[in-house]
Amino acid sequence: MEQSTSTAAAESPAFLRAVTQLAQQRTVMTSRAIYNHQGIKLLEGGVQVDAGLYDRLLSHRLAAPLDESVDGDPGDPGVTGAALREAGEAAMARWPFFALLGPAGRVRSMLLQAVEAIPLPRPVALHLALARETRPAVFEHGILMALLCAHLVHEGGAPIHDMTVAAGAGLLHDLGMLHIAPELLDAGTRLSGDERRPLYAHPLTGSMLIERFHEYPSVVARAILEHHELLDGSGYPRGLAGDAISPLGRMLLLCEVVTAMFDGERERPELRVSLLLRVGARRFDPSLVPSIHRLLRALPPPADDVAAPIAESVARLRALAELLNRWHEAAQAAAPALVAAGRAVLKSMADQAAALQRMLFEAGVTPVQLDFIAGSSEPDALLRTKLWALAGELRWNLLASANQLRRCWRAASGGQPFPAAVAAWLDEVEALDAKA
């Protein structure tokens, strides 16, 4: 059963398209004959893959995973340990935060050695080559993850072998994303609940891809499955909480949310990380978070500030705080007509809303304080930056809560539609995507 599921994952339309795209950029060969599940030969072994691969294989269920049947040109080394080390060095040169992981000397050498030593079975190397050539953001994110995971393990006093295991989990955790259509990952694409399902399944896909290879301890596949599980139970795909999440899974989760802030060209990623860890303190392993805060404190202050005017950020915070407050009205109106499972879903969301409101209160985001800030004529670059970041973090948390509400509702409601008040609230929150 596991083999057939892995085979289906490795011949997904997105993966087929990526292999075809790679074949247009560099030589890709079939390493053996490719058969469908009925034993019919579709391609000979030892032939060069061309642009027609997608059309020839799309309608077939293959006898073996495609990543075990294709490979790069023997003369092209592809993604190697040395290439991973080089990518790690480039990432540390680009980002001051990641440069702090390994200052010049023995520690830096150990981190890069751990990344370079990650085992690379040929199908895994193929996935990494696909990521590097066709989804560079996925590859770069994996490199940042490998570095940060290795750093956290080193801080815990573990040997180089354990650093390599953690770095491997970090590097490979998002290979399941290569089996999702690229258009679903476009930051400008607004997705419906059904369209989000492949995103929620990518940890399972990635875990199944990796568990085939004995080069990786079983904790790696488990951690990949868990890398979006949050300690408070609000994550996915299984909604695990607390000790039900493995230690390496908890590490991957923390590294995932930290490195995600550095993806693309986000402004002030370090400030976003700091706020994220304060807002979601109950979601992350408290034994690991202090290491991130130490790195953040070691960074020099930024030389410039954000462009968003204080008045604009104050207006955004008012609107977002009001939207957060309206959740309680929507839930109260909906609860009497719901069965126990539906009320439990609303209660879970109410707990998250209360946590966000506490965060706003502790950050000084109250109507009185916002009135005072809006009426102040004193320009303050630090205040401008903090308000801008708070508004962005609150918006992100509201959108994440809306996504979680939809996932949990599908599982608990038995197909019932959302109550009108809750549906209206969700529409308002999800419209924030269009206003970003």
C-alpha cells in the first residue's frame, strides 16, 4: 500500500511537468525502462527525456516511482554535497541572520560539513535538482532550513552526526511541494478550500518520498510529516499537539516559521520573526525559541525604517482588531444551532482569538493607545516600524486562523455549510488576501 501511494506521488502531474521542464534545461536520461502498472513498456531505458514525456506518462499509473527511473547525464554531477555546501555559504553571505549561525572558524566549518554530508540517494538528488532548476525558492528555503536545524542541534551539544540528520530533515522537508502545481504556490493566487488541500497534504507526500530510503533514520520521515504541526494542536495535517509531536518535528516547525520570513523579498524579516515568536509562544518548543532570540539580539539595528506612515498602520490595526473582535459575535450567533462537534471547532477558534487579543493588549494596541499614537506629531522611526510589523503579523494570524477553521470544519461538520454569521466573517478575513 505504501509503495503504491509513493508511486502515485512520484508521478503527479506537477512532478511530471517539472521533470519535463528540467529536461529542456539539461540532459535527463531514463535510468531503466519505464512500465505502467499493467506491465506495458512506455519508455526504454537509457534514452534521453524530451518535451513529450509529460503527454506520454500523464495518463498512466507507473509500476515504479518516476524518480527511480530517470537521472541526470552521468557527466553532469547535479546536486552534490559540495553543491549544498556552496549554497549554504551563499545563503550565509546573503542574510546577516544566517551568517550568525556560523561565525568564521570551527562552528561555521561544522555547520557546512553537516550540510555537505547529507545523504543524497539518486531520486532525492533528482528532486533537489528539480527544485534548484525549476522551483528555486523551494531549494533556497531548504538550504536555510538545513543551516538553522544544524545550528539548533549544535547548540544542544549534539555530535556532527546528529547535526547532519537534522540538516537533512531541514533540507528535504518541503520536497512534497514539487508535487503541487506551481500556480497554487503563487503568492498572488487566492485559493478556495478545495484548492488548498494539496498544500495541506505536502507533508504527507514528502514523508512518503523520504521513508523509502534507508539512508535516513525514521525520525526524519516522521519530522517531515510533522513540520506544520503546532504545539497547541492548531497545525496540520493531523492536528497533533504537545508531546505527540517528535522533538525533530518540533524543531522543523520552528525552523520552518523562522526561515519562511526570509523567503522572497520580505521587508524586515528579523522583526517579523521576533513578533511571530511572541505572538505564537504557545505554538513552539520553549526549549528552542531562546536560541532564535539570541540570534536576533546579536543583529545590528537596521539602518533605515519602513515607508508605511504611522497613520496607515494605525488604521490597519484598528480594522484588523475590530475584525478579530467580531469573531465572538459571529460564533455566539452560530453556536445555538450547532451540534457539539461544530461548537468545539468554534471554541478552538475563540481560544486563538483570545490569544491574539492578549498579544495586542500586551503590545499596547488598545483603542486609547491608538488614539494617542494617531494624534502624535512626533515622527518615530522605531514606532513606525513596530506598528507596520504588528499589522502585518495580525493580518497573517487572522488568515491562518481562517484556513484552520475551514480545515477543522470539514472534518467535524459532516458536510454542513458554515452558519451565515461565520461564513460572513470568513469572507471578510479572506478578503484581506486581496488587499495585501
